[in-house]
Amino acid sequence: MKKLYLFIITVFILQQGILAQQGWFEQTSGTNEFLYAVSFTDANNGTAVGDNGTIIRTTDGGTNWVSQTSGTTEILLAVSFTDVNTGTAVSDSGIILRTTNGGIDWTLQTSVSAKLRGVSFTDANTGTIVGYDNINLLGLILRTTNGGIDWTQQTSGTNVFLSGVSFVDANNGTAVGFPPPILRTTNGGIDWTLQTSATNEWLKAVSFTDANNGTAVGDNGTIIRTTDGGTNWVSQTSGTTSDLKGVSFTDSYNGTAVSITGIILRTTNGGIDWTLQTSVSAQLLGVSFTDSNNGTAVGGDGTILRTTNGGVTFVEQEEIDEIPNTYILSNNFPNPFNPSTKIKYSIPQSSKVIIKVFDILGNEIETLVNEEKHIGTYEITWYAEQLPSGIYFYRLQAGSFAETKKMILMK
């Protein structure tokens, strides 16, 4: 029985390959069209858009993706949802689509003579679209405060191609593009101010988590960062020269960037360090995280990658040939540790097992196990090379049993 179990596990690992080891796994999108953007509002509900008017939707974290009718065959390049029902998608040909029922119906709001490349809504009514005005040859900014019933053109003050936009509230927003301008507003776009970008590369995407902290990414592995609302932008080291197409931060520390060559980069310290998590053969063009653990990346040929642990390479697990008669969560070993430690646990009956790691403030860091387990004793190796030194807690929940223990990462 033991040999059969090990054989099954070995086959499973070989089938999953590097993605499973890296904490990213591929999902079935149901389409071969290129997907350019994705927007999740929580861990379960998300929408991706792409070529030929493609819109696909999930309500279960990507276990199932369902095709929706967009009413167009144009290339949809950006999408923004503020809740499970309300979202807006824009196209390279100037089309603006809107849904208020989770994509059951998509309505054409308007069409302009422009290339629309970015969209950001902060609530159901208030949103901004950026792109390039094909007639006046200017950077285009459109604004609505009534859910897109009316769109008002704002003055960008530049003739550049705007590629991405990020608002954190109704007033504070940033737009980026090429040649590399950074435009900033603190009054909902009544005024846009040109900022110094710290790079000459084309900036493709931007993500702010509050009025001060934001990151923009672009060509040749460019990553720039501000902690003062863009007064100062500082170049960061990405470790790649690949064009970065998407970026998503959930707080001032945790962020992920994706590239056209299939690279996924991750930071947990605000970009002081960027770590290569995985590299796939497909182009990756958009990414959306709803918290530090749950994220989705989309790209070429309908590619969708998903993580529920921040994409970290974190666990190797094996079954030990012991038959327990009670629930046990053992002390991790070694402790203190750097950078890995082993956690042993036993379950006396088949149970849904959840093991999570928390920091000293009680913030959830990673999910190590979240699945049904047969009776037995297991040992997992947790790799924490991307985390700072400190006290962490790991908690086992199985059936009615729950226990928490402390461990120390010392670098």
C-alpha cells in the first residue's frame, strides 16, 4: 500500500511539473484566444478579457471558467470590476462595454476614435479610462462619475500613448505610458500633473495600493517605485530584461509582475527584492491579486495560471508509515530555522486538513495544506527564503481538532 501511494504521488508530481512546485498551477480557460487582462474582486470572482471580444468569467476561483457574450469581435485589452456584478471592459478600437449583473449581459456604452488600453474603477460609478486619441494624437483620458452613462474627456497635457491607470479612490490616480510619462491627479482628473518617471522605457502597467505607494512596470524588465505619491520614483532591480506587461499589489509590501516571456516575479518587501517564482512557455499579459495569497495571471493561447499561496515555492510533503490513534501537531524542526523547516502532523481518520502560517500580527502568510487527507502521519518541508526573520505561527485544523505552534525564522 505504501509503495502504491508513493507511486501515485510521484506520477502526480511529474505531471504537475514545475508549476505545482512553484505554487502556480494552470487552469482550463476554455479558449485559445489571447487573454490580455484579468480582474478579481475576491478570491472566487473574476473576469478575463482578450482577442475577438473574448470574455470569460469564474465564480469559484477559476475551477470553472465560463464564456460570456461580449457583443463584439474587437480586441479587449483591459477590464475593471468593483464588485461581483459591476465591471467595465475596453478595446483597442475604442469600444467601452459595461455589465451590472456579473457579465450575464454586456452593454456597449460608447465608442470613441481611440485606442483604449487601461481602465480603473474605484466604485460602481467612478472610473477612468486611458489610451491614445487617434484624431488629435494625444494621450486620452476619459472619466465617468455615473457608471459610464456619460464619459468626459480630461486634459492629459501630453501627446504620449497612455497604457495603464490605477486609482485608489475617487480622487487619487496615476497613468503611465510612452514616451514614459507619469501623470498624477489628486482631484479626480480635474488636473493632471506630469511626474518624473526615472526611466526612458515604455511603462505598460501601474498598481497603487494607497495614495502614496505605487509601482509601475514596463519594457526591458523596468520596475519603478514610489512611496510618496510619485514625487519621487526609484528604479528597482527586476533581474530580467523581459518586457513586463502587468503588475498587481495588494498592500505596500506584496506584489507580482508578469512578463511577455512567461516570467512571474514576486516581492514581499515592496520591491527591495524581486524573486523569480516561475517561468512558463506562454506569454503572460495580465495579473490580478485580491490578497497576498490569491492571484491569477493570464496570457497567450488562453493561458490562465492560479496561485492560492502567493506563488511561493514552499512545500515538499511525504507520508510516514505510521498509523496514529490521535491528532498530533508536532514542533517544527529545526527551530529556529533558515530557510526551511519540517512540520510533522498525524490524523487518526480521513479529514479535511488545513495548515496555515501566520505572522506575529496574525496576518495569514501562506496555506501549506488545504485538502482531504487519509489516516496517517505526514511531514512537510516549508521553505521561507522569501520572508524576513521573525516569529511565525503554524496552525493545523482537521475535523474538530485545532492547534497552533510557534516557530522562528532567523536569517
